[in-house]
Amino acid sequence: MGTIPSETIEQIAAANDIVEVIGSYFPLKRAGANFKALCPFHQEKTPSFMVSPTRQTFHCFGCSAGGSVFRFVMDYEHIDFPSAVRKLAARAGITAVEKSRGYGADDEERQRELRERLLKLHAEAAKWFHENLIKREVGDAARKYMRARGITVETAKRWQLGYAPDGWDAFGSWARGRGYNVRDLTASGLVKVKDESDSTASEGSGTAQRTAHAKASYDRFRGRIMFPICNDVGEVIAFSGRLLEDEQGAAKYLNSPETGLFRKGSVLFGLDKTKRALIEANCAVVCEGQLDLISLFESGITNVVAPQGTAFTESQARILKRFVNEVVLCFDADTAGQKAAERSLDALLQNDLIVRMAKMPVGEDPDSLVRREGKEAFERRIAGARDFFDYWIERETANIDLASFGAKIQLARRLAETISRVRDPLMRGEVISKVSARLGVPAQDFQALVSRQRGTEPFLARDHPPERDATGVMAPAPRHDISMLCVLALRDETARDFLRQQNWREILANVPDGEPLVRILESDLRPGDAASLNAFMVTLSPADERLVSSWLLQKVPANAGAMVEKWWLGIRQAVLRRQLSVATNQIKLPELSTGDIINLQKQILDLQEQLHELSQPAGAADN
């Protein structure tokens, strides 16, 4: 991967006013020169979350969260820095070009250009499919179907639902007319190319061959309601299409194939819209289909996701763990739905997620239930969802004769194999107690069986502690004089210029907690330029960024020029006194050579002279 140049980061920061960005997520109220709100990163009743339009930073005085506009998007959206940069760049209409590094730079550049073309193609395709459904005559049957399913025009617009006409080359013809070539259309997965053996134009002129090549391609999606699949920053990367009318031998749902943009097992449908609700609820309601999710979301149950398939993958579970600690599975009551729930278990347990199972009546799904029963009834169904292991134990033992010793042993081994994959020791112990009680076997015997199963795992796979989110942890502030110099170097151009004219590297090398000031002085930040401050802050650790954000909200002394000289003088004097003390103690050591004693005497006299000069008013600003 490449790096995003600092000048691009500055440009993006300058184009995204932090008050407007944060205000697009929740309302801010003016508080003097700043804005305030209830902090989104911890529970509070009195607003302590402050946003500075002047400094273009935010800081919470309650939990210490804080930083640049990039840090806010990263923490609020739970995304990494490059994703936050791309999201803010897209918001401002700026192309965030990454600089390639090392070998293979040309390949990286080609991959980047292909990705941009495919994203553009998918965005335009989503718009074309959507207009077919909303505006065009070709979408009449699709609109009737949507009305029958209770999907309103407003809902279709919010989710950019669309319709792919029932023709072999409707989309392909439109896309080629927009300038897209067959190679990119094929790479997108929206168009398929027939096998060469199917083509009748293997010979002939170049023109004839090109014509035959165009004719050999055909639309992947035909006669289907189209659901755009987005990544977690809202870019369309794939589609799922549902047949209007079931056809023998045809799949009811058809997804885009895996492409340079889309990895089916690494995407959760709806996450771009629902992740904030997931964080706030700390619980994900998981359903099978897109319509199930949309119906729940539109009813007001917004902490929902759907896997791209019938069961969770390890990658999807890992993504979900970034947002929640608990999952409620709302899969269909048929055999396929129950199998999908069981296949999801391993991936969810490997990521230390608590799993519950909501009961779905036979023949019903979340879409039909929420329409028939309403939001409150469905929420009661979620609240009453059983622990997955209670459901699973009951299901596994339902058709087993526990009076048969052989059947009981086989079942115990099968259950132990699954329980061995529970990483959390407390959860594992609870499940062992439940199973042993249900089977009527001593808990210690069943525990031993589980332990033997766990012994077959690689050692490094066992009981890894989950990664901790550092949100709210602020680096400890250095001592007061260093902190105040940091504030002035960040906020006042004159003070910063004064410090940079001093012998600051040598002096701060002798100050135990001088590293923050070193970082500030060696950077190219410009105190009067908020975008420059944002670009500096993204180079810091989250803890250091929170500390800097708190400094940026402090008041600058009116006499900053005099104060910076005073504090810098104090630091220089402290360093000299410390060096004098060391030299004075060293000269008292026995067995020093005459040369060592003479050198130390010279050093002591020099240090005493420097201290004397610094004590004179006229020498306060001398180096």
C-alpha cells in the first residue's frame, strides 16, 4: 500500500470544517467561541464534549477523547485512518491519491486506477438501476412487487434500491455507451463473457471480432430487484439481485462475484448505515436477507446487519466485534436457517461474542413479523431471545436417548468439540455446567473431555485477550512548564519562532519529559493554520492526540512572548543546575586522575558562569 502525502491530508482537513462534520452526526450547541454537546464516546448528563472551530479540533473533558477531524471520524465510525481520509476526501470532492513506495509501484498505481474505475462504475450502475425502478416504464413490474412487499418509494430511495431489466444486454449496452470497456465491465462482475467455444466469430476481420466480443458478453443481473452492497464508508462495491418471479433452476438471490472491490466473506450488508446504532446498543440483530434488514431498520430497529450468505465467516465476525459484544441471530425457523445459525457459531465464538437466538415462527421471517406484529412486539422477541447454548443443547438432545450410554458418549464428544472453541473461560465454564447437568454426567468429567478437545488446538490460538480500544485514554501530561511551552508552541507563532531559534534539541535532550515539545518543534505545523494542526495531529498516537487536543482548547496568556521566555529560562536554568550537581558530585569521587579533576573544575566554572549570566535580566533571552 502507498502513503497519503501530508499536503493531501492538509488539503482534506482544510476542506472539512470540523463543526460541520461533527454536526452532521449529532447536533452541536454554541458555547462562546466553541460548540458543545453530550459526548458520543461515554455516557453523561452534562455536556463536556467541546469542538473548536478556530483550532478545528474536538476534546471531551469527561473521558479525554479528542483530536482532529480525522480522529473523530475514526473513533465515531470505527474505521482506520486511510478510510477516514477517503471518507472526508469524498465528502469534499477531493481525490486522495496515495504515493506508491518501493518495488511494484507501477502495479500499485494500476490497481489503484482500476479500483477508482470500478467504484465509479458501481456508483453509476446503482444510479441507473435505481432510476429504472423509480422512473422508467421498464420498472413497472418491479414497482408492483415492491408495493406488494410494503417497500415505499421513500425506503427505495434511502437504500437506493433498483431494477435490472430482463434483457441480455440492457446494462452492458448502457455501460458501453458511457465509455466503459468490456474488460472493466467483466472485472466488475456486472457483465459476464461467454466462453470462446460459444462464439461463432473466431475468424474474420478485427472489426468483426470486436463486434462478436461485445455480443459474447451479457448481463449478470436480469429481471431482478437490485440491492447495492456498500463498504463501511458507504461506497457501492457490489450488488445482490432478487428475482421478481421464481424460475425453475434459477437462484432466488444472486450476488456479485468476488472482485477487486468485493470479498463476500468480509462484508456485512447495511453496516454503513447501522454501525452507530450497533455501538450504542452494543448488540447486533443479525438477519439473513436484505429485505429483512431493511424492514427492521425502517421500523426503527436500527442495530441490524446481514451476512453476505447464509452463515458468518471469521472475517465478518471479527468486523462485528469492533462494534458489539453481543449478537442475536434472527434466522428463519426452517432447516436451512437453523443450519446457518449453527454454522455461524464457530466464527462468533472465536471472536468472544455472546450469542443469543431469537425464535422465529415457522413460515415467518423478520420482514413479515415486523410488518404483522410491529416494532415493539419484535423488540420483545429480541429481548426474550435465548442464550444460543440453551437452544443448542435442547436441539441436540431432543432426539437422543440419554438412557443409552453409547448415544450419550457420542453426543458428549460432539458437544465438547464445539464448546472447546469458546475462548472466554467464564463462558466456557458456564456452558460446561449446563451441558453436564443436561446429560447427567459429572461436571469435572465433561470438563476433562473439553480440555482434551482444546489440547488439539495450536497453543497460540488459545485464550488470546481481545484487542482493547484505546478510546478515552490520554497520555499523561508533562510537568507544568513543559506543558505551557507546548501550548504556546502550538498556539502562538511568535512563541514558536522564539523556541525554534534556541538550542532546543540539546536542552530538551536533558529534560526527562521534554519529548512532546520536541515533537511539536520539529514538525512543520503552523499555529495559525487549523489544517496544518490537523495534519500534525494525525502523526501522533491516539493518546498523544487527545493530550494535544486538550492543549488546543486552553487559553493562551495575553503576554505570550514574555511567558515563553520566562518558562524557557526556567528550563535552561534547571538543566544547568542538574549538570552542575552531577559535576560537583563527580569531582568528589576518589581515584580521579589529575586530568579528570582539571576538566571537571573547568566544567563547574563554565556551568556556574552560565547560571550567573542567565540570572541577569538582560541575558534572559540569550542562548
